[in-house]
Amino acid sequence: MTPYKVNITYEPFALEPEYIESNRAFIANMALDKTQMVLDLACGIGTMTDLLLNRKKEITVTGIDISKESLTIAKDNFSKVGAFGATGSAVLSLIQASADCLPVANRRFDAVIMGNSIHLLPDKDRLLNEINRVLRPGGFLAFNSSFYAGTMPKGTEKFHHEWMKQAMSYIVSKDLNLRKQGRAGIPRKRGTVPGAFSHHWPSGKEWQNILEHHGFAIRYTNERTVVMTQSNFETIGAYGGFAKIILSGYPVEDASEALQATVAPSLAAVNMKTVPRLWLEVIAEKKIEYGKMGSGTSADSTGKQ
Ligand SMILES: C[S@@+](CC[C@H](N)C(=O)[O-])C[C@H]1O[C@@H](n2cnc3c(N)ncnc32)[C@H](O)[C@@H]1O
């Protein structure tokens, strides 16, 4: 019996203190005074929603995710803490859908929040058109991402290379051992999911250009250093959604096991205990649609006036 569990949702990492605190700090920079209706896009188990509701109780959140399992956990979590309200009147509703095809009316939201997921959507134009459509003019999009060009501070790449090298050789030797015992090996079926890093990671500057092209005005950008621990990497490795992309083509259980088992030896090999990673944070405001809304100015979308 392997001690390594593969998790179908992002839950283990989303509950790590480092993840929660970096998101809490990001959310602290959002001006929520004129914000009532919020869309937590690719909401997972609802970590961002929870932090938002902790900052401002009087908001109404819609959580959308493609994963039914994540939404089930989110629903359980929020039922326990009462986000649905004592009377059952929802301040929170959860919908299963893809972030780039939203079953939502135009201009419904004051804010769209995307916690560490914008990089997962392959077609950024399609995604931003949808976000733009469901935001009211003057509303804002806030996202962070730990997958962008510049995310690895100098000197930290060696850990990531070592981790991938060790994870691959873990699978290869497990495969050999199984075959030696006359058992089925570990088949690799290429082309079942997109390979790791198969789409371009924009830099912070490129994100700004893309957003401006889509009619957003940048209000805030930041690169937050998150010091990642052994436990952080192990819980990321436990997330099947990550494992199946990073070691694409291998059965997700084997990929996830290999990633979890090789964090500690990889850290030791490069003589590091923790690995800093930069997280890009962006808050961008949907510009007023002149002619439709008049020429008034809109509220600033960051907490920093
Ligand atoms: C890294 S997790 C982040 C979850 C959550 N935002 C958080 O911060 O805890 C990425 C989430 O994106 C969801 N996801 C992936 N592709 C999606 C898509 N096309 N539409 C909606 N959600 C998607 C996954 O199911 C997963 O819950």
C-alpha cells in the first residue's frame, strides 16, 4: 500500500497556510467598498470566496468551476460555516461551467476574482471576452498566478529541474521493477492531456498588454514572494490536476506518487529547505463604456487610493 494519495481536487494545497496567507494579503489590496456581486471564477473548493467573505460579509458570491468534485467540497465547506445563510437564502451560489463560457447575464458582477487559475485557460482572448461581458463597467478583474514568465526567482530553477528529473526517474525505476516481477509496467499514453508548459506563460508586462487590449485599465500589479515549503510541494504533487499535466501521459496515480515521493530528496539534492516563488497579482478595471454610461469616472479598484 502506497502512503501517497492522489487528490482529485486542489484541496490539499488550497488549505496550506502559505496559500491561504498569500491570498489573504492579495485580497486585502482590493477595494470592496463598491463591490456587492462577486464572481469567484475557477473557485475550486472556495478558498478565495472564504477569504472574501471574511473581509466583507455583505457580498454575494457566485462560484464557478469546471470540477464537480471541487464544487461539492465547496458546498459542504460553506454549508458548515453558514455561508448559505441560516434560512437557506444563498449569499453564495455554485455553478459547474467552464470559465470561458459563462452561463451568466451581461454586466452581472462588480468583481471577478481568479485565484491561481488564469494560466489554465488555453484561450486568453476567449476568457477575457467572457469576463469583460459579465463585468459592469467600472468593475474589476483580480487574479494572481504562480505560472507566468518570471515566477521562478534566480537560483530556484535548480530545484524544479531536480524535482522533475527525480520524479521521472522514480517512475522509470518503478516501471522496471514491476516488469522484473512479471507485472504490467507503467504505460505512458502521450497526447491524452496537453503536455506541461505547452502553452505560453505571459510575463507581467504581457499580461498588462493583453488586458489593455481587452479594455481594462491596470490598477495594481505586484509580484509577491511566497516561500514554498516541502509540504507545499507535496500537496501540489498530490493534486491530480497538476500531476497529470506535469508528467503527462502517465497514469495520474503514478505521476502523483512520483511527484510527492521526490520532493524531499530533490530539496536535499540542491541543498534547499524552502523555495521562494513569485506570484503575479493583477487588479484591472473594466473601463467605463462611454456613450452607454456617460463620462463619469469609476471607483478605484484597489484598496490603495
Ligand atoms: C489551482 S486550482 C485554484 C482553485 C481556487 N481558485 C483556489 O484559489 O483555491 C484551479 C481550479 O481551476 C479549475 N479549472 C480548470 N480549468 C477550468 C475551466 N476551464 N473552467 C473553470 N474552472 C477550471 C480547476 O477545477 C481547479 O479547481
